[in-house]
Amino acid sequence: METNEKFRQMILARAKDLQKHIVLPEGDDPRTIAAAAEVSKAGMADLTILGYSKSIREQLESKGADMSRINIVCPSDSPGLKDYAEAFYELRKHKGLTLEKAFDMIKEVSYFATMMVKMDHADGLVSGAVHSSADTIRPALQIIKAAKGVKTVSSMFFMCRGEETLLFADSGLNQEPDADQIADITLSTAYTAKQFGIIPKIAVVGYSTKGSGVGPLADKVRAAAKAAIAKMESDFDGEYYIDGELQFDAAYVPEVAAKKAPESPLKGRANTFIFPDLNTGNTCYKMAERLAGMSAYGPILQGIAKPVNDLSRGCSSDDIVATIAITAIQSV
């Protein structure tokens, strides 16, 4: 069994059951083509791919894609261009956007794809194999916007090995979140866990356990943990466990937890880790991936009203397939 087999097979099966429609803006990228062919042959989702129709179709057919599951659209020639541009103009005219500029922007694949999701012509969007994170996230924030009640859009990674799945947040977006933002990130990550059938056992982590450390960062983590606990108590619907501030070993190793945090409801069995800043979160996910041999799925965006996910530009076609499945599950 591959190290990530359990999680991957679960998300692929869930996506196939859901039968969602995902838009892929990067039809000129061979990894996107390979992923689309695999998804269509598996009957996992319906897809819209943006780009030059003839070239994309030829590449997909050469890979044996099920073309009945794939729609290919060139934004500049699309019958939907006018409606999308006018809707985008209405959304952004208070920011000084002109109708002429709206038409120009909607011809860009990232904006066209985001409008497809906004107008319910697709259930979610996966991009980033070619485009920067900003190119993917900016249109989502301008057009789809944050989900109701969410102040902080964030990102997380599923970290998988064998039977184990951990959640790390924020490991890809917010550089220096304050205590209240960390509480928002905690709640969003808990709901992500719930979407994927995981009971969140949440540790707000840093270099201090229950006041053992001193300094501004320890103070921030302590305040963040207090705010996160309060937010979970008032806003989360479902079973969960949460504690902080905790060092990683006190959150993850039962024997250490028994010594350092004997009253913790986590008992050293946390599966969801909330980090104090992007530097820590990003470093920890890469260390877990490289030193512990864990498979990293992400960054997965949280807190947007409809699912939009940003790939790494170093991603593989297998990564894109997995992200399509995750996006489908998020759309429920």
C-alpha cells in the first residue's frame, strides 16, 4: 500500500459518488490534460477545461479521455462571455471597474473560471499549475468572496501516511495572523475536517505548553488558543476536541502529554494542528513531508463561499486529480 493510499482512495471514491462539475482553467498545461483524462475515465467528475478547443481535444483523445464528461471552452469565443462580463461589472463597479475593462478581464481564464463558479455553472475550480497563487486567489476574493461569517480566508494541508491523516493550518496563506485570525483559521479547519469525515482533535501549537514558555510569541499563541476555544464552543456544530497552548510533542505523543499536559482533553492524540504563523506552518508541513515521508495534499483554501483551490506550480497530474476530488467534496 502506498503511504497515502487510504486518504487518496477515500477522496476519489467520495468524489465519484458526488458527481460534481469542476472547471480547470489551465488547458494548455500537459499535467492538466493528463489529470482530466484520468478523472473522466474514472467517471469521477464532469469537467470544463479552458483553452484552445482543437488542441486540447486532440491531446485528451490521445490519452483515451471520456469526452462525454469534458467540455472545452475558449473564453474569448464563449457565448457566456457577455453575461459573465456584465455580472463581474456589477460586482466591481463600486471599485471603479468599467464595463469595457470587465470584458477584458473576463477573457482571462482565471476570471472566466471564477465567474463560472459564481454563476453556478461549475461547482468548484482548480488552478495554479501554471498561474501564481495570486492569480487564483485574487479573482476568488473579488468575485466569490468569503463564506458567511468568515473573516479570515486561510489554507491547510492534509498530511497523510498509511492509516493516518493530519491537518496542518495555516501553512500556505496568512503570514502573521493575530489571535482572533488564528481562532478563525481554527474554526475553518475544524469544518474542513468535518467535511472529510474526520473528528477534529485540535491543538493550537507553539514553543510553550500551558505557560511553560515566555515571550511575545508564546503570549500570542496563548491568546489565540483561548480565542479558538471560545469560538469552537460557540460556533462549531459537531464533535470536536481542542486545547492549547501546546508544544507539538505534548499534543501528539500520549506519553509526553501525560507529563506536560495531563488535563488536556487531547491526551496526546491531536490530528489537527494550528500554527502561530506561516513560517512555522509552512516549515512544519515540508519537514513532515520530507523527513517523515508524509504525503501533502494542499494548499487547500478554506473560508471561500464556493471552493477554489490553488495548486503548486511543481504539482504532478496525480496532485491535480486529488485536488479535483477534494474540491468536489468541499462543494457539498
